[in-house]
Amino acid sequence: MIAVGRRPLKTPSALPGFAATMTATLVALAVVVLAPLAALLLKASTLGFGGVVEVALQPRVLASLRVTFGMAIAAALVDLVFGLCVAWTLTRYAFPGRRLLDAMVDLPFALPTAVAGIALSTLYAPNGWLGAVLAKVGVKVAYTPWGILVALVFVGLPFVVRTVEPIIATLEREQEEASATLGATRLSTLWRVVIPELTPALLTGVALAFARGVGEYGSVIFIAGNVPYLSEITPLLIVVKLEEYDYAGATALAAIMLAIAFVMLLAINAAQSWTRRSLVHV
């Protein structure tokens, strides 16, 4: 018989209790994340708030920030569209070479960024395979801001694909079939049935691709041309300041990037949370 009033026995956990796991979590975050960020902010604070603002308002810095964040946002949106298409194809269809294509999606994860930059610049250079074709129609990609966009799309695509794939695999096809039987077109079914279910995962993938694009360096400097006020990214400008022994200016610029990226990621996460709550209420 089961004793009345007694609390049921809890299934023992494979991991230690809350105190041990929370302590390990806080220690890991403090050492890996908080300590470097604190050192960065502490070094930047030597300039004072006015000094940081002065660094931020320099024309070359403003131009690099515009290029860095503008291209990161544009690349994340491109990855959103093509990443959804790739994830849908890999999840919903069986075709020859599917496993090979699936493995190729992870190539930007494993490929060193410098190698990716050299490969892209060789491919899109005016005398490259694709660059020569584009040059005939008056389009130049390598050594222009378009080259930055290509590089960031390349490194950010896997984040969207791998984030959306598991959600697509769990979607019930009965909902799509019911929508079709009610007379909805494919586009209407996609927009009203599929996209709402995928929106939180899509926002997560976009946030990851954006974050990767903001901090990308190796694959960009080889194809960007690095022309000040035109195709110079902020990470490169930080390296330039370090080479000039302007450590305070470099850390101030890094702190500015950190603040802008944090605010934008916070906005994306807020939109993601709002979307999930809306889906629950629906």
C-alpha cells in the first residue's frame, strides 16, 4: 500500500545537487566570460566616459562600425532565407548526395577562417572563377563591401541551418495537410502554419549568425580590401590600434562593439521570447 500523506520518493539524479552544479556554473562563467569582460571594461575605463565617447565619434571608427554591424545584419538576414531553405530540404526530402550536402553545411565550422578568406578571395577575385564571370557584367565582389557580405554569409549559414533543422523535424505534417484541404495555397500554408512554428528557432539562428558576423576577422580581411571608410571592419581597426600601442583606444573600441552587440542581441532575444509567449497563448 502507498502511505497517504507521504511525499513520493524522487528519482535520483545522475548529476550532483543544485548547490554543486550552481557553484560550478558560476565559477565557469566567472573565469571564462566575466573575468575577460571585466578586464576589458576596466582597461577602457582608464579613458573615462568622455574619452570613450571621443573614440566612438571618430569618423574612421563610425565608418568601421557602420560596415561591421550593417554587413553583419545583412548577412544574418540572407542566412535566414537560405538557411531555412537548406534546413527544409535536408529535413523533408531524401535524395542522392543528401549526406554529403549535410556534411558540407558544417564546413564553415571546421574550416579555419583564414583559409576561408583566402578561398573566397581567390574565387571572387576579378580573375577568379566566379569573379571573372561577374566582372563581365560589371559586378566586383572581392575587395569591396560585397566581399564582406559574402564572407559573413559563408560563416553564418550553419548557425541558422542547425538551429532550425530539429524544429522542422518535429513539425506535424497533418497541420500542413489540413491547411491544404481547406483550400490554402502553399505560400499561405508556409506563412500561416509553418513560419509561426519556426519563428523562435529562426530568431535564434539569426542572433547566432549576427554575433558570429560581428566578431568575424580572419575570413573578412582577405576579401574586404580593408579600405578605411569603405571596407574596413572594426575588429581590424582594433588590431591597428594595438599595433600602434594604443591599448586604451583598442579596448575602448572593443567595449563599444560589446555594448552595441549586447543591445542588439538583447532586442533579438526579447523578440524571441515575445514570439514564444504569443505561440503559447494561441
